[in-house]
Amino acid sequence: MKILKNHIFLILCFFAFLIYLASKFSLPLPNWVYFYVNDLLCMPIVLGLSLAILRFIKKTESIYVPLGIILLMTAYYAFYFEWLMPQLHTRYTGDLIDVFLYFFGAILFFFFQKKLF
């Protein structure tokens, strides 16, 4: 469970949580923070949690998420949140920049997972 104690992982979660709270309380932040930062942080946080759960289940710290799984999970998130949900709820909007940020965050996770976790 060293992932959940990793300072980088905790900082990413902290920033995502702060942005969420700021939006709930309508605090003034630049629009790009509200619209894009959490999209960039989403996949590293989700993949980090997934890796922590997998390691807990398998009881080993030597497992890493392969690139194919990372890309598949990211494609699922992009499809779900940027195409499907905007079709079903007016609260959601599809944005290609968000898709790019999901994949950029996922690729960063792939390259840094072995160094950080």
C-alpha cells in the first residue's frame, strides 16, 4: 500500500479535492483550473488507486499496470465522460481537450509508475 502513502499521489489527490471544493463553494479560480486540471489528474489518480488495489489483492509490490490496460481504461473514461454522459445529462459536456488530458495524464502515469511506486 505504499502507493496510497506516496507524497506525489497524495498531492495529486489533494489538488483534485481542493478544486472540487472550490467549485462546490463557488470560489474564484481561473476557468482553466475548473475545466482542465482535474481531467489531467483523473487518470493518474484512478490508475494509482487501481494499482494499489491490484497489489493488495495479489499481495505483491512488483506488479505494474501495462500500457495496454492503461490505454483501455483511459479510452473507457474518455468515452464515458466525454461522449456518453453528455448524451444523457445536460450537466456534462464533451470536450476533445479533456480527452487529450486524460490520455496525457495516463501516459505520464505509465512513465512514472515504476519510479514513483
